[in-house]
Amino acid sequence: MGHVRTAFFLDFDNVFSGLFKLDPEVAVQFATEPGLWLHRLATTLTPEGPRRWLILRCYLNPAGWVNSRDTNGEPARLYFSRFRPSFVRAGFEVIDCPRYNATKNAADIRIVVDAVDALADETRYEEFVIASGDSDMTPLLQRLRRADRRTMIVSPADAAEAFTAIADQLLDSQQLLALVQGEPVDLDDFDNGAGNSPDFVPDEAYEQFRAIVTADYEAADTPLNMAALAYRLRSELGPVVGTSNWFGFGSFARALETLELPNLHMSQHLLWDDSRHEAPEPASPGTPRTVLPEPVERLADQLSLPRLPRAWWPSIYETLSAYAHEHRFNLTQCTSWSRDRLRDNGVPVSRGAVAFVVRGTSFGGYPLHRQPPPTPAEIASAFVNNVLSRAEAAQIPFTEDEASAVRSPVRNAGDGCRRGRAIRVAPADRTSGEALSRHRS
């Protein structure tokens, strides 16, 4: 594999502030050790080979700050200027962007100008990585697409759909936090650990991957279980599967597709040879498409709100509150632990859905790392407030009655939580009613 000539533009204030709301400790790690996560990003979600960073620019307001606490636990300001040397040592060109008014520092304009200038360089940059959740960058992505350049968005928050839809790749906040901590950036929702095997360089590992999968595929008499096969590959190939994020293809399924196995068909859980194997029966409808009221349907379509049965939402709020009370907060651990706890209790949500709620709760004003930890009612209220705030920012039309249809069930649920009422998880096929409502036993 050759190298991908890449230009990287980082809006530090935007990314750091967003990460700090989600997980302050990992946000500081992001700002103090940029060289480590930059090295990992070079082989993450890059199917054509590792990235070669030809442009590395960090746009930073030296007078910017976030509210933090000092070593004595007293409120204090954490100034961005303290992180400037870390990015200089990592090879970034740091460009100071002081504020021009109370809210803007013009970093977004500088990034746009510099990226467009890069298009005119003699060197052809094959990929542009834009680290920002600012939807004002949308015209820039459109311009890069017209120039036939690949783009990746690194976003610390739930960026606008119109912004992320244009990019070829999206690295969201949960994946970014995993990258910073040196954890696998999985898109498959598989969490099987790697075994103790010798390390391979990515090219060698990919050929070993091809050999194992091809042999199993040709020898199989029945469809192969994808989760079991992924676990075996992680065990035999070792950490390179995680560090390269499935050899740069971003997911196990995408890596399988590159092998071009004859007559390959895949479902969510199985793969098979359509000429030799009998196609598996469709999965029983344990979780049919959730029927949502029209206002919530709009939120699901335009904000990617998880489509979950209404009876599952209270368990999500309860589980997240339990995690916050029992653990020192870490976003990647929180989403994995909560997903497993929920599945054990008969609520088979994805890790991505849990992460969506955690992000919404944080940006709604009740982060799980807050002390004292938020209650289920506070988590529910903050999450719904954030969803409605995003809907307003995206100019999704809502009447007062429609907004109340989303808010009121959560308020009622909050009352139930404060009175200590038990929550009963209903079967998955009970899907009518408001998607965000709380089931009261």
C-alpha cells in the first residue's frame, strides 16, 4: 500500500471544548499528547494506505479557556495556551486565532482560506482531514468534493447532518476518544479483545487475514458466524486489527468485501456462499421497526435519533445514572458497560445508541462526570432538551404542541424517578407511543 498525501486542519477550540464536555480527562490527554493520537490516526479509516501528513495546522485562541477545577477542587480556568507547546512538538504549525468578538475567533475562516489555497498547490493532496464540528465548514467540503478530493470530518459533537453527509469519512466523538486512549476505533460494535499473538505489519496481517477467511469460507458447509470469525481473527492476528482498524477499511464487513470472495452474501450476523449454502432464514422480528409519532419521526430522520421502543428509554437513563454513580467516568468504558448491562436486562441497544444519549446529556448540561452524578430524571431531561435544541438549530419546524409531545413524557418520568418508582422493561414489540417517553409500571 502507498501513502495517502493528506492535509490536516484542526480547530482546537471547537474540538477540545467539545471533548471536554464529554470527558475532561481524555480531552486533556488529547491536548497534551497530540503526537500519539496523530500517529494512530494515520492508519485509521484509510483504505488506500497510511496517511502521510504533508500539512499539519492547529488553529488556537491562546486566550481561550474552559471552566475546570484546580488541584484543590476549586473552580479555575484551563487556558488553551498551555497546550500550544504540545502541538508544536508534534509537528503542527500552530496558528493563533484570537477572538474578534465575544463569540468568534475566525478559525473557521482561516481553515477555509488555507484549505482552498492548498487545492492550488503543486502538490496534490489526496485527502483533507477537517477536525471541527462547525457546520459553517459545509461549503468547504462541497468545494473539496468538486475538486475530487477525499475528506474526513473529526467531530467532537453531533454535527449537522448536512455537514457530515458530504464527507467521505466521519470520526465521531466516541471514536475520537477511543483513538486518543489507544483503543480500537471499532465501527462494528464488536468488542472482543485481541489475543496474545505476534505482531504483523499491516500488509502481512492483511494477507494473513485473507488466507484465514478464504480457507474458512471455502471449507464451510453452512453460513459462518461473523462475530465468531472476527473474534478468531483478532486472536490470531493480534493488536494490528485494532490499531489499523481492520487494515484501514474501518470495519470487519468492509474488510471482508475487499477479499472479493465468490458469491459472497452477508447479513448482520452471518456470511455465506450463495452458490453452496442455503441462505439463512430471516431473523425473527424481535425488534420491528419502531412506530414513532410524527414529531419524533422527524427527529429520527433528520437528527439520527436512535429508533428505540419507548419502553427502552427509561432503562437507558437508569443504566447511565447507575454507571455515573458507580464508576469514575470514561466515555468508551461507559458506553460499553452500559450496553452490556442493558443487554443483560433484555434491552439489546447498540453502543452507538448509548453514546448518542451520553453526548446529548453532556451537551444538555448534565454530563455524567458531574458531581454529584445526575439522576435518571436529570439525564432524561437534559437529553431531550439537547435534542430539541439541535432541532431548532437545524430549523426543523416544531409547533408548541409537538415540542410538548416530546417533552411531557420525560417530565412525567422524572417525577416517577424522584418518587422511587420501579421501571419495568416491556417486550421489544411494544413500540407505539413517544420514542422518548418513560414507561411507568
